[in-house]
Amino acid sequence: MPTRLRLYQVDAFSPQVFGGNPAAVCPLDAWLPDEVLQAIATENNLSETAFVLRDEVRGWQIRWFTPTQEVDLCGHATLAAAYILFTRLAPGLEKAEFHSRSGPLVVTQQEGEWMEMDFPSWVPEPCAMPEGLVEALGAEPRETLVTRDLVAVFDTEEQVRALAPDMAKLAALEYFAVVPTARGSEADFVSRFFAPRVGVPEDPVTGSAHCSLVPYWARVLGKRQLLAHQLSARGGVLQCEDRGERVGIGGQAVLYLEGHITL
């Protein structure tokens, strides 16, 4: 008999469909082999597919796969998974706690259909300009910092918006992703996210990148509450808070697709 799995596609960090960042959410009754999970994510061909499983002892578990590999943390797919818990899998739940490879991640329902994720803070450390970065981006940032990602700070929003990077050259750099950022004109800061090395040329809206961006801009701007815009074609809005060892990352989500996978 074929196996049927539920599948949802959610546009995260957006109040309406066709905005924000689409993520697939696949609830499981038991973990499937890793190669099957990867094959599903590859077939979905979205930047992330989140698999969630309810464990009677540990509660909700979550794993994330890009089209090419499993990753340790993903923001928009966590927001999407929480949205599915709140609206489909566990209606009435107000706080979702996921156990992940990055530790416990809590998502809380807020007013006005907003949700807030409590994520780890990754304080970026200054680093020398990596060889090949300027050629890959087609522009020179004024400073670079590193955590999981390489953060490339520019002077203006217009510089970040105008970037047209060489993805093959970016993929050759030894970083999970390259994240250009600058002060914003209508937000505290803006960013883009390029991760061709892991099968995501440009991600529309990237929650995990803000684990690094929030502590950086909180220090630079001298404020804890920050409004962020991601300047992809689809665009995204994030309400952020610097909490020391943690960051709050808020956004909205909307269901685009509901169906089944047949294996």
C-alpha cells in the first residue's frame, strides 16, 4: 500500500499569499529514513521543507531540509510549522515549543495574526574581507563579520538592493551563506540572503540570518526593538528584538497549499 503523508505549503513572513518565503511543512507519525526526507525536500524544491513529529516524551520535534541537505536551523520554515500547529494540528495552542538540532525553539502567538519566534543570538565577529567576495558580489562592502554566515555591511539600502551576485563564485566561498545588509530607509535595517552553496541561490526571507543581524544592528543603532525588511523580489517584514543570548523574530504567515504526498 502506498504511504500518504500530509503536506502544507505556507508563505512565511507575509500576510498574503505570493509574498514572503514559501516553506513546506510535512507532519510525520514516525521518522522516515533520512534519504527519504531529503528526497521529499528535493522534490518540493523550496528553500526549506520542515518535518514535524509529535513525541509523547519530548513534544514536538522539527527538522529542516533544503533541496540538497539538512540544516541546523531555519526561521521561516519554523514559523510555517508553528502556523500549521496553531491552525491545523493543534488548534487552540498558543505557544509551540520545538526540539531541534539548535536546541529548544519557542513560537508564541501574538496580536494581529503575528507570531514571534525565540531564537539563539549569534553575535557576529569582525573578519578580514574574504578573498573573492568583492568579485562574487560585484560590489565591495565596508566591513565583513562572521557567524554561521558571512555578513557583508554596506553603506546604503540602494547598494544592497542593486546587488547581482555571481552565484557560482559565491558558492565557492567557505560560508553557509553571504548576507549583505545596510541601514534601511523605511526599516531599521535591510538585508538579502545568498546561499547557493546549500542549494538556495537567494532566499526570499530568512529568519535564521536575523540571529546574526539583530545583535549587530542592535549594537550599531543602540536599540533593542528593530524593524527589518528583506529585499528579495517577494519581500518580507520581520519585527525583531535583541534579548542578549536570544533574539525575538516576529512575522505573519498564510496557507497556500494543503494536500498529500504519495510514496
